[in-house]
Amino acid sequence: MAPTLTIRIALAGLGLAAATPALAVTELQWWHAMTGANNDAVNRLAEEFNASQSDYKVVPTYKGNYGETLNAGIAAFRAGTAPHIMQVFEVGTATMMSAKGAVKPVYQLMKDAGEPFDPNAYLPAITGYYSTTKGEMLSFPFNSSSMVMWTNLDALKAIGLTEPPKTWPDLFAAAKKLTQNGFPNCGFSTTWVTWLNIEQLSAWHNLPVATKANGMDGLDTTLEINGPLQVKHLTNLAEAQKDKSFDYSGRYDSGFGRFTAGECPIMFGSSGSYGNVKGAAKFAWASAPMPYYPDVPGAPQNSIIGGASLWVMGGKKPDEYKGVAKFFSFLSDTDRQAKLHQTTGYMPITKAAYEKSKADGFYDKNPALEVPIKELTNKTPTENSRGLRLGNLPQMRDLWAEEIEATLAGKKTPKQALDEAATRGNAMLRQFEKQAGR
């Protein structure tokens, strides 16, 4: 073969290679707020999805706590650099719903991508929180939880109790005994102080947090957090704080380690703390339903969900959305959902995953993980217990906590604090209503 012909053939081959590059993998950015064992679960899910196919690569990135992740996502959207998927805690739902153009509804995502999607396959008590009044799912439920009472069974046994207290009066009495029997600095405490003492307290006793079905039926809602039961409960907390029967552990969940370290024998916290309790507690433990006031007719009602869902951000390419839809289908797999539930403590989001866990006898050996499900489904939800959809709720929680802190410090009466929490909160609601109506 002539040298010039050989060179021409070689050059032609190079041109052909250049014209047909290897197919690029489409990256899907996933911003989240998970730490510890739950962060490991997030990374494992991404790795498993990436290994299951070759078209897409989910890249999870921790962006701080729930509030920090939400703020980072909003700032990124404004800058045109939003991730494809963002984990948003449940109280950020109204904020995301009002962010016109910033999100792509999940029901629309799945339809456009041609992915099989049946909203009825998911637990209604969970999906209802993230859906329109027509039942259209706006975000994808991911790590749903509820508030439970984590208990040190060894400590309870030492004061003659064989099971956790069921009512608030019994809990306050037990906590006083605990401070006199080895736990002088903390009879009981709580993480997420407003979630327990305002939001869950109200729903568990079938009382409204706000009008308009807690904001589910409209933005023109007003707070009702300063009723007789809420005032009575805060009065009891303030009294218990004086002798450490109750001891404040902060606004968020950073104080949960006081339970696993053995400092606080009773701690209210997310059911999603299961992995941390299982790995760190050096004593016999259990989770139990939240207590209730027995003089309230019909109590307990049902709890409301916590945790977070996955929101799909707007302005992405069709092929990227197709990848996100496939990832959500991957997450909905029954075996995968059951495993995620059983290892993290977060609730199964599908009916099939819950039924599989029951059929496998999982709850016989791990009763703690069925507690939040039983709380959530204790009774048919009412307007007062379906959930919350209040604008600026993340910021409002800080405001409510500020007023609770003033009461615990003896600076305000419980009635004064809750009245001001309602007044200041209503001003935030009107501001949100005005902004959302633009």
C-alpha cells in the first residue's frame, strides 16, 4: 500500500473516532441534609442507582441542616445553579409550593418521562402532606418520620416502671423520680422543641395550629397556638424546668446525644434517629408513642409527619428530568423501600414496603420502628391533624422557640409567650401571603 494512501486511511479513521465520542453520563445533582448513619444511606442509594444503569449518575452533596439546605437551594435557583433534586424538610413545603417556576411537580415529571407512577401505591398519610387538594404529588416523599418518645428502659426500671408513661401527667411524675434517682440534670428533654410542644401537641389532641385546616385550605390562615391546652402544657414545662424534671436541649436536634450518652433517660425526637440510637446507646432502650392529656376528649388523635421530601428543581433539560424520574422509580422499589425503612427508622413510603416488613415479621423483633407508623395512622386525620402548610414556617419555628425560651427562663408567663408567638407569627403569615400573591 502506498504511504500516502496509508496516511489518508489513518486520518479518516481518526476523523471517524472524533465524530463518535463515547456517550457521556448525565450527572444529576442531589443536595441533602442527612448526617451520620442517614448520610451513609443516602450515599449507598446513589451508588446502587449508579451501578444499576449507565446513563445517569446521581451525585449526592451534603449542604448543611434542613434550613441551610433550603436556603442554599433557593439561592442557587436565583443564581441559575440549582441542583436537580433538593431535600426539603416538611415545614418548607409551603415555601416550595409558592416558588413559581422554581420546581417541577413530581406528578408532571413522571408523566412527561413516561415512568410508571401510581400515587395510590404510597401511604396516604404521608403523600397527603406533599400533594395538592386534587391529590397531585408535588414532591417525592423520602425520609418521613414522626415524633416518638425514646426511653432508657434501665432507668425506668430503677424507678419501678416496666413500660414508658402513656400520659403527660404520668410522664412529669416519672421525670421527677428520675431526677431523684441518678439523673439530677435531666428527667426528660426534647429535640425540635416547637415540633413537639406546639405542632404535634396540637395534632395529637385534635386541636388546630391555625385556621383553614392548618393552612392546607388557603394562605389566609391565622394561628391558634395559644389555646387553653397549649398554655397548660407550657406551664407544666416551665414548672418542670425549675427542678430539671424537664431540661431544655435547644431548638433543633443537636441535643439528641444527651439521650444516647445516658444523660437524659427520656428524649423526644424523630423516629429517624433509630440508626443513631441503635449504634450508640449502651443501655436497654425503646421508643414509645407521644403521651397525651387524658382529660382531652378523643385524645390521642394522630401524629403529623416530619422528615423531608425530594423536590425537583425547575429549568433542567428533558433528558435530565428523565433521569430523575428513573431515580424516583428506583427509590420506590418495594425491597429497597423496606430495607431503607428497616435500617434508618424512617417510615416506608409505599404500602407494599410496609406490608412486606409486617409479613417478614420485622416488627416482632423491632417494635420501635412500627411506633411512628401507628402514631400516624392512629385515627383518620382531621383538619387539625392532616398536617401544616404555613408560609415562612421554618422562620416561624424560631420565633415560637424564642417565646418558649423566654417562658422557661421565667421572663414571660406561658400565656404572654404564646399570645406573642401567635401575634408575631400572624405577621409573618401576612407577609408570606402578600409575597405569594405577586
